[in-house]
Amino acid sequence: MDLLIPDKVHDESRQGEALVLEPVGKHNGRKLYIESYGCAMNFSDSEIVASILAEKGFETTSDFKNADVVFINTCSIRENAETRVRNRLKEFAWAKAKNPGMVVGVLGCMAERLKAKFLEEEKLVDVVVGPDAYRDLPNLIEQVDGGQKAVNVLLSREETYADINPVRLNSNGINAFVSIMRGCDNMCSFCVVPFTRGRERSRDAYSVVAECRALFDQGYREVTLLGQNVDSYKWKPLPALSEGEGSDNAVQKVSPIGGDLEEAVNFANLLEMVALVSPDLRVRFSTSHPKDITDEVLETIAKYDNICNYIHLPVQSGNSRILDMMNRTYDREWYMNRVDAIRRIIGDCAISTDIITGFCSETDKEHDDTVTMMDYVKYDYAYMFKYSERPGTLAAKRYADDVPEDVKQRRLTQIVDKQREYSFYRLQARIGKVEKVLIEGLSKKSDKDYCGRSDQNAMVIFPVNENYKPGQYVNVLIERSTSATLMGKIID
Ligand code: 5AD
Ligand code: SF4
């Protein structure tokens, strides 16, 4: 396991989680089981898939043995993510042997990467569907019912599923993910995502705000806006939509941030629009890109109390030559300058990161630059990985994966140890302070404690007080910490 600190964006504890939802009434007698791997975007996509099939009368089940349709929503980011899925498919094989009518489908990034090859390699698979083809699922299932295998891995330049109202699954009714864009145009040389998720496109800003407002009305108190690179969000109303024809267009005309929305909406504008839904709705977002995060975004975060002071800013490496080979389009100085801007404009802001050790040709000295970057930023959290060559990526084509496994591992262990110290350092610095915490529910370890997150995204544990319920904000005086959690008590 190469993930250090699970959080809600790539939550190790949720990998393989099955999705269950309430039937919508038009039951067709068939049961769907869907299980997800990878990033938050994939979990959010599974909610879209469940919603498309619920419309066709599928009920969901948490037990694949009782399912008529079994879907696995897959991740390709590193080789071990794919191995995990292959092993899981073996477990589905015996269920299918008992129930030959069962439809087994592979969705998501691995489906897109391997396409029809999947059908040859894994005989039990009936359907292979890429991330932009989920609307076609009911037809594809019909094809399989008719005795064929089915594949749709077409990528789209437009699909954002903006009109699909995702059903919230296995939700605590307090936090929800809202996808604001799809795909990625960055072409980092190590990364498979541009190939599996296609071109970048931004979702209609009004549908994002409408979804967040509906969530707030249902009692949700925190939304996390999701995209591979949220800072390059850009959406412009179509000219036909701003002419005021039709009832939808009347909505289009009124900008929630004042005036007509004729200019394109950028990420700072979108953040503001969502923040204005209610001061009681916390807004988080992920992932930011160091090349694109602007002072305007930082100023918007600083301006609104309900936009959380927490930025996930993947550095990948602290060395400029390696960053250039990774095609990250920034160097060490640029990244440090962005960190300085965060500290200057927002001040008390948590920063987390992603780091890859042992990228092609990385020397010990270059690795030391990553270590000194950690010393400079003192990250609150970090997700750290050994470089895993992915077929078809620019790095796989251009560079040899020449850092030996034991060297990659040694470097990884070194930074994991260092990060543990900095996580502890950051949490210790909160002792004696009062944190505003959104109560999420009972702590996993004890039903005498509540758990929730601080503005800076730290997990906080404190004794249950009957006057406060999950979904409410409380002020918690921090008394102690481990390297992953703050502990304290509610103060009035
Ligand atoms: N090998 C290792 N880590 C990778 N990541 C992306 N591609 C690879 C790869 N080929 C990491 C990056 C990215 C995070 C989501 O996964 O750090 O930010
Ligand atoms: Fe998410 Fe990337 Fe994995 Fe696809 S490959 S599921 S985009 S992390």
C-alpha cells in the first residue's frame, strides 16, 4: 500500500466499496452491484452510473452474489491499481459460474485503456465501458442479454453528465462530491489519465451551482468540487442560451455573483458562486495544479469563510530537471512562489501534495531536492508513490524506467518517514487553538466520540455532546494530537 494518509479524495478505506441506493420505484426485477476503485472522480462516476440504471428500473444490492449485473469501476493510475482489479475479477468468476446469466462489466479507466482486449484477457467480462459512455449502458446490457459481448469506449469532447442528477450512495448526508469538469489536457509524462479520460471539458456552471444548492437543501453541509485540474475550469454560456428564450434561459440570465453572465466563468468565479449558496455550506475542491493556481483563486478562498483553507497542490518532485522531464511545466522556484502566495494571501492554509519517487533517471541528489521541498513547505499531508511505468504514456515512450526498485523504495520510505514528522508537527501546532468543526458522525473507534473535519481538513475527535448533531458546526478546543488526528472538546 503506497498511500500514506487516506482522505476523502483518494480514500484508501473506500477502495472497492460497493454502492447501494434506494430504488426509484420503477423496479425491473434486476439487481445491480457496483464497486469502485481509484480517485474520488471514479466514486462520483459510479453514482452517475447507478442513477442512469436506476432510471431503467435497476435496484442496487451490496451483495454481488445476488446481483444480475456486476460492475467494477476501475483505476489505471499505477500497476498495482490494475492488479487489484484483476484479482477482484477472479472472485466474481465463481459467482458467475453459479449464475451464468449474470452480466459482468468493467467500467472506468482500465476499460478505456484496454478496450476490447479486456474481453480476450478476462473471459468472464461481458461489457467494457469507458468513462464517457455511461449513457449507453442500458443498450449495452441489452446487447449482452441478446447473447453478445459489448464494448463502448468512445471518448467525448462534450460529455459532462451535467443533466444527470447523481444519486448519493453510502452517503452520510453531510459531505458530497460534485464533479465540475472531466478529462485532462496536461500530458504529464508519467500519467495515463489523458488517455483514459480524454480531453478536458468544464461542466455548465449553473448545473454545478444548482446541484450544490439542492444538496444544501437536502441537509448536506460540505461539497468537494472535483476535477483533474480545477484551476483550468472555464465555462461560457452558449450564445443561444443567453438570449432569454425558454424557461431554462431565464435562469441562465441571472448571475449568482451579480450582473449578466456574459464573460466565461473561471474557477475563482465558480468557487464564489458555490460559496454564495449559503455561508453554512463548506466548499472544498481538488485537485489544484501549481502552473494554473492564480492569485485570484487564492483571494477568493481568503474572501469567503466557507471556502476551506486547504489546498491539495501536487509537487511530484522538488527538482527542476525531473519536473521538466515529467512535463509539469513549472520548476522548483515557481512552485515555491505559489506556496509563498498561499501563505501571503490566505495565511493559515493547509497544503497537501503528491510525490513520485524514482522517476526515470532521478539521482540521489535530485531526490534530495524533493526532501528539501518538504522541509520548505512542511506539508500537512502527502500521498507518496513509487514511479510505476504506464504503457502508452510519454515517459514510457521516451525514457527508461531505470531507477532500481530498491532505490525507489528507499527514497519512498525516507519521505514517508519525513512526512509523518511534518503531519505531526502541523497538528501539534493546533493544540490550544479553537477549530470550527463540521460534525460528520460518530468516531469509528468509539460511539462516545464524534468525528469531523476542521477548516484545514484535519480529522478531529471529541466527546459526544447531546446538544449537537451530525451536520452541525461546533467549536472544538484542541487538547492533543496523534500524527493523523486532533483531539479536543466542544466549547460553547
Ligand atoms: N506512477 C506513480 N504515481 C503516479 N501518479 C500518477 N501517475 C503515476 C505513475 N505512473 C500519482 C501522481 C498523481 C497521483 C494522483 O498519482 O502523484 O498526482
Ligand atoms: Fe482516477 Fe486516474 Fe485512477 Fe482514472 S486512472 S480512476 S482518473 S486516479
